[in-house]
Amino acid sequence: MSVSIRGASGSLTRQSLMVAGFCLLADTLAFSYEGARVYPAVSFWCLLAGIALVDAALASAARLSGVVAFAQATLAVAGALALPGGGPLPDTNDAGMLIAAYRAGAWLNGRPAVLALLYLAAGSIGARTLGATTDLTEWRTIVLGAVKEALLAWLVGRYTTARGAHIAELEQRAVRERENARHALADAIAGERSAIARDLHDVIAHHVSAIGVHAGAARLGLSTKEVSPVSTALTAVETSSRAALLDLRRLLDFLHDSPAEGARQPGLSDLDELIHLVSAAGLETDLSIRGAPQKLDGSLDIAVYRVVQEILTNALRHGDGHVDITLDYGSSSITVTAVNPIAVPKRPVEDSPHRGLEGINSRAGMFNGFASYGPVHGGTDWKTTVTFSMDGT
């Protein structure tokens, strides 16, 4: 931003110098051509030096526009007073008068702007009357000269400034409209997420709760002294339904952007609980840790946990009751490897959508990682390997 401002300031300075330079050139050439024939040598050179000074002042700061206008008006009157014996008034600083009037109109406001206009109008009128170069009965000519040399350029300056302010206001309005549109889009997305959360709650939470309640009722209907595979399975269903509801509530809080105080997404520190849960459902899990365990960033920790959860779910659905999982901590990556036997009646169908595996791929890709999976050992086992980058490379 500061570079852009310096660039714009430099451009304005160059343009100001260029305007002052061309104005000085025009006035000095015109005065040299006409003034040399009518002014004495001393007056001619003094006026020429004055033209150079007041026109060079046109490149000065905007706050000096009133002073510059006064100097231009004074020089115009001096040129008329120095004219010997009346006669037609040669061009002295006509271009400087116009530019000074424009500067005053464009860069000054209120009383200073009006005073600058009065200086220039008085200079134009004084140059025609004090030097007796125009008959006072020709008052229309005197007034029109002031209008042309001062008022019109001053009005153009005012118009330019007003137009610039109007364009700036339009640009600010466009920025505000874009900002409002962005907020409206964010609100619409938030509303859609709330609608999705509401639908998830209404459609899924109700059914999962009912599954847990019915499983609990069925378990209570069994003999309390009887320990059977049925009671164990019902207990697992109850536990799983409660875990599913907890996860669902976390997701709903995330979609609402209002996580409950103290609530958090599960991470690798919750692996023991997850393994206990799937063990209760009948999946024997052996977990191995290699390397020096490291504390992962929050989002990466959640992603690795979700991948392990998906692997266990797949092993539970398609496996043969056992899975070996290894967490391998490297210097800049962590790799999850899982191998489980494939139950013969549950061999994966080639045209199945594999949404769980796609989710694993997607989570790994978010952290510049990669995943590979497929049958090994002649198709008797299924191996999944997922590597996450811990440093974003």
C-alpha cells in the first residue's frame, strides 16, 4: 500500500512540474515576442524574471495555491503599470493566471478558494484599468476578461474536484456493496449449514437414539445372570449408538459454528476408547506404535483419528474379526498401516462406491499426504497405508 501511495505521489509531482514548465515556457516566449517591443529594457527583464518566478511557483504545494494566485494577479497588474504610454497590453502571464485559477478552484475550499478567485479577478481587471489599456466605458470587455482569465478556470477546478469526489464515492459504494454481498453469501452458507445440521439431527439422531434404546430394552429383557453372545452384542450396539450420537452432536456443533464449551473433536488420545468400542462389537485390534510419538496439530490429530476410525469400520464390516494397526512416527510424517483378513463372503465388490476409502484419500490429501490400499497376500488380507505430512511438505 505504501509503495502504491509513493508511486501515485511521484506521478502527481512529475505532472505538476510538467504543467508549471509548459506554462513558464508559453508565458516567457509570448512575453519575449510582444514585451520586448513595448517595454524598456529594465522593465522587460524584471517582468520576464517575475514571470519565471510566479510560473515556477505553480509547481508548489497545493496549500500555497492562494499565495500563487495573489502573486500571479500582482504580476499582471505590475505589467500593466509598467507599460509606457498606454497602448495594447501584451501577454505577460496569461497562462499562469489560468493555471493559478484552476489550482485555487481544485485544491482550495471555502474562504481561501473565494479569496484566491477575487485576487485573480482583481488582477485581471486591474491590468486593464490601472494601466489605461482599456477604456473604462468598455466595462463589458473588462468583466468578460476577468471571467475568461479567472472564473472559468476556477470553475473547471471546482468541477474536477467534485467529479473526483463523486467517483471516489462510487468506488467506496461499490466496495461496500461487494462487502455486503460477501457477508450475505457467508450468511447464506451459515443458514444452509444450519439447515443441514437440523436435518441431520431430525433424521439420523432420532433413529440412532431409537437403536440404542431398543438394544438396551432387549438386553434388559435377557436374564441378568446370563452372559451370552446376544447380550454382548446388544451391549456393543448400545455403546456404539451412544458414541455415534456423541460424534453427531460434535458435527452438529461444528455446522452451527457454536461448539459447546469444553467440547472437542476426538484425536489420537481417544484411540484406546475407539479400540475398546470396536472390540466390544467383535473386532480384535492390535495397535503398535513405532518411532517417538509426537503431539500433532489439532486438525491433523483429528484427521488421523478419523482415518483410523474408518479403517476399523471397514475391518469390522468386511474383515474376519481381527486387524493389526501400526502408527509410525517419522521426523516429518506419520503413517497409519492396517492389515486385516478379508472375510470370504465379504470380499469387496469391484463396482462398490468405496466412499470410505475416498474419504481416507481426501483426508490424506488435505495434509499433502497419500493413501494406498488393496488386497495383499494373494487376496486373503486387505492392507491400507496412509501417510500424513506433519510439516506441510
